[in-house]
Amino acid sequence: MVKWNDLKLSEKWSTRKRFNYIMNYIDSTFKDTEPVVETGDVIVLVTNNDNEKVANAKVTLTKDGEEYTGTTGTAGGCTIRNVPYGEYNVVTTAENYIDDTDTVTVDGESVNLTIILNLKEGDSEENNPK
């Protein structure tokens, strides 16, 4: 644990010199540690054109070979947690629906993503499990 008194800051130093001294101390102390990766949650809602919720839809976020996935429940939603900040390709698949592709940028604590799926030709609402 860092004890600020151990830094031996001179009262005669300017604010800028104190700041630089502290930053150099922090840099040298923590240089071999892993950088902190900021993450957020992607809150997903999947519906169809009739605004009905789509259950069991698989949502996959991909960036630089890394994948984060979630599957919607009966209310058409899921949350994909701890996604590192960045822009992701989104692919959503569900039985009887055309696959959907999109992008999402994770840059905060949580991001809301609404996806509207279209039925495949020849499929009717009666054949589609809700």
C-alpha cells in the first residue's frame, strides 16, 4: 500500500512538480502490472416485425477474434456482461428468422441494443415459437 508520507514531497515544490513526481512514482511502482480493462454490459432485446419478443435468439458480439454471447429468454432479452470497450460486430440468429448483422459500440457501463428480426420466407407466425 502506498503511504503518501513516504513520497517525501517538498512543500516548496510547485503543484506541477508534485504532480509529475507522483505520476513518475506511480508509473515506476505499477509498471509490471496488467492494465485495467474497462468493460460494460450489453443489454439486448430481440423482437420481430410485429414487436413480439423472440425467445432463444443467440446474440454474438465479435471483435479481434474475441466472442461474447448471450441467449434471449422468454421475454426476448439477455445481458452480455463484462464486454471490454470497443466496437463489435453483432450477429443474431434464431430459428425461423433471417440472421441479422449489426454493430455496437461498448463505451460505458451499459449499452442498450434492440434487434428486430425478419421471418424467413415461407414461415408464418403460427410456425414460429414465441
